[in-house]
Amino acid sequence: MSTLTFRKFIIPALTVTIIFFLWFGPIRIPYIENILIAVLIILANYIEYKGTPFSALGFHREKFTVKNIFVLAPLLALVLFAFYVFLLVPGVTMVTGIPIDYSGFDPLVGNLPACLIALVLVWATAGFGEEIIFRGYFMKQFVKFFGERKLSLMLNIALLACLFGFMHGYQGITGQLVAGIVGAILALIFYLRNYDLWFVVAVHGFFDTFALVCVYFGLA
């Protein structure tokens, strides 16, 4: 088997296998699981792309600007969060008849130290971790193998949205459906921004920051 084949096919296959083992295998590593997977992906990309793992994911230095990360991204995150609160969650809840299970966040209500720790974890595991995994790696690997034709792009976004939603099972069926739709929106933003991972990391991180503020004040 040629080096090219090994790099382009075997490395991703092994990486995805390890990722799913960490997610669904007998050994669970709460809180830092996605961080470990993100590190694994960076190492895998280092091998596959000959020492350029970050640009292959969508981390481009020229796109890390004050305007993109600290102005446009939080504004878009705020719009997305408003859509989530006022339209998406009520609409999906109406269809399922089951409210989202936010009970896992109860210890954070009115607890500032816990919320600050959660904020760091959210940015690390969701903002960076989930975006590196789902958008930077899974989505770009799908594009590598199946291209960017309309049907391929639709399948790419739909399949990964289903997986993204499934991974939020702790929020119940309504939470899974809502998370899947949000994941699809983030994937679409990633595509429209020409695979700018810095931007979607920031959007995701600020979105979750707004959510944590609501949790702290008991608004969830």
C-alpha cells in the first residue's frame, strides 16, 4: 500500500475508530473526552498532512482577527441563541411534547465559581473540542472523500447533524433534535465561511457562554 493511500485512508479510518471507541467503548473519560479526541485528531492530521494539522482543520492565522472573533462571531452567536430560545426550542418542544432536560445544569444555578469552571470547560470541550471533531475533522474528511456537490454537502451536514444531536442524549429527545439542528447551522456557517474553524469555534463558544449566563440566573 502506498504512502499516499496510508495517509489519506488508513490514518482517518484508525482515527475515527479510536474516536468512536472513546465515545461508546467501556472506558469513559468525562469532561476531558473531547479534549483528548481533539488532540488525537491534531496528531492524526500532522501525519496525514505532513506537519500542517491546524490549517487542514480550518485554523488559518489570517482569519483570526478582532473583527471576526470578537465582533462578528459573538453577534452571530447572539442571533443564533435568540433563534434557539424563542423559536427552535419552543417549536421542537411543541412537536415532541417533551421539554428539554436541563437538570444536569441545576448545580450551576446561582453558583458563580461553578459557572466559571463550566465556562472554561465549555470553551475547551464544546467550543474547541466539538468543532475540531465535527466540523474541522469529520466534515472536512467527508468533503475529501465525497466532494462538495450539493447532494454530498447536504448528506455531509445531515449525517453529522444527526450524530451531533445523538451525542446530546443527556438532554432528552427534544434536546437531541435541537442540538442536531444547531449542529447543522454551525456546519452551514463553516461551509459558507470557506471552512474557517476559528469563526465557528468562536460562535459555538459565545453561544454556550450566553447559555451559561441564563443558567446562572435560573432562566433555563
